[in-house]
Amino acid sequence: MLLPRQKTPNLTLPLVGGGTFDLSAEGSERGTVVCFYRGLHCPICATYLTELQKLKDDFAERGVGVVAVSSDGEERAAAMAEKIGENGLRFAYDLPLQEARDWGLYISTSRGKTSIGIEEPALFSEPGLFMVTPEQTLFYASVQTMPFVRPHFRELLGALDFAIANNYPARGEYTGPV
């Protein structure tokens, strides 16, 4: 289990359009939002990533980088980027499922074609949203077992504003007896 204020797993993946995303080398002043999505087959992911695309500059204004990550291969990740009208949102792909598990993501099996007629991969990770500090420690995490009921990016922006203004620490780090 990932714990707030503790180092997150490493994350180094290729990016659509070239280059590499390396979480340990991120240079954002206040950290990075890592948005794990299910893949091209998920219509809810497309809607969710469209919203993230619209707000990426708002995160940047707060000193926060943003990346969307999936276990899809390059072709499917590029198709998702195109589908949402990608304009500067980074798309990392080829997430190994063991690394997805290291991040605490749930893994699902294929149920065939989705409502939009795209085949699900044999195995894929369910969504997760993480805010990682510049020191690569966990600040915030939300993990889902299915595509529904995801955190709202505007609420995360508001929470970041509060945390920045009040030097609010990551919470949930206690591991002692209860």
C-alpha cells in the first residue's frame, strides 16, 4: 500500500509523440498529477481526460505537471490523445501491469467490446489519480475498482490552492496501532 509522505514507485514510460516520462526527473515546482486511465476502450476515460486537458494549464499555473498513463500500447494511446484533441497533455503508455499493481491500481479482465465498439485488452488497470510531490512522495491518491465516480479535477485544484496557502501536509500517513 502506498503511504502519504513516502516515496512512490518509480514511473518511467514512453510518451506519445516521442520522449520519455520519468517521474523521478520531473521538474515541476509543486509536483505532478499522475492520472492512470483504463485505455482507449473506455468512453468515460475519454470524457475524464478531456476535462484534464482543459485544466492542465490551471495545474501548470500552480507549479504542477500533469501526465495521463495507461497500459495501452503506443497506437491506442495515440488514438486516445487524438480522440480528446490533445493539446499539450502528455500521454504515457505501455504501463506494465505489475507496476500498476505497485501503485495500488486494480486489474480487470476483458469483457469484449465496450459500448463504443472497442475491444478491451485481455488485462488492464482501473483508474487512479495521484498527486506526487517534487521529492516523489505521495501527497494525494484516489483509486477506483471500476470506471465510475472519479475525483473532479476542479476539486483537486481547489484542494491544491488550500494546501499551498496553508502549507497543508499530506494526510493518512499513520501506520501504528489503532
